[in-house]
Amino acid sequence: MVFAAGRIEVAWEPAPAEAPAMASIGPLLQQRRFDEARPLLETLLQLQPEHPEALYNLGVLASEEGRLEEARLLLRRAVVANAPDAHAQANAQVALALAAMRLGDKAEARQAPEAAIEVEPGNSFALVALAACW
């Protein structure tokens, strides 16, 4: 705001748009800085309980850390949350299949990649996961 020559001039500048949360979390995951990424993902999930990327990434982290039941629950939610995006939904199904394999649940380990192939027939990861079940 400027006051000059008996006039008041006001200039308004909108606040810069906030970057999506995953813009700062994604690089941490790519750099395998999981201890830094996990609390951010958990906070994002508290703010947005059905955030597709947070569910998927927390599910994959839990699976890699051997917390398989937690992984399975998160990844099942990720499958539903990613329904609008066939590729993301198929990848969530593949991650779910891996967690199920690690748990020894052969039925879900086979069903999840089959469902992934239904939504994205050319998903090579789903095809490999399905082949691993035989």
C-alpha cells in the first residue's frame, strides 16, 4: 500500500499456490529416505484419509518392513482410492499381491494381479505377479 499525492494505491498479490504434498514427499521416497517420508505420509493420511498416493506408499513401506497385515489393509484401501486411475489402481493391486504372497495368502496373491490385469491388461508387473503364483 502506498500513500502519495493524496491517493492511496493498493497492490494485491495472491499468495503463491501451495505445492501438492507429494511434490515434497516423492523425492524422499525416490532417495530411499523412508524415515523422513513416513511421518509426512502419515500426516497427509490423517488430513486426507483416502489419499491414494499416501495409502499406496505407506502400504509399500509397511510391506517392505515386514508389517504385512498393515500393508494389506493400506493397499486394499489404495486399490479403492485409486479407482479413477487404472494404472495407479493396477499398481496398488500388484503391491497388494506382493504383500499377500509374503503372508502366504495364495488366494489374494492370485486374485490381486488378476484384478490389475482387468483394469490395465498390459501392466507387465501384474503379469509377472500372476505368473509367480503358478
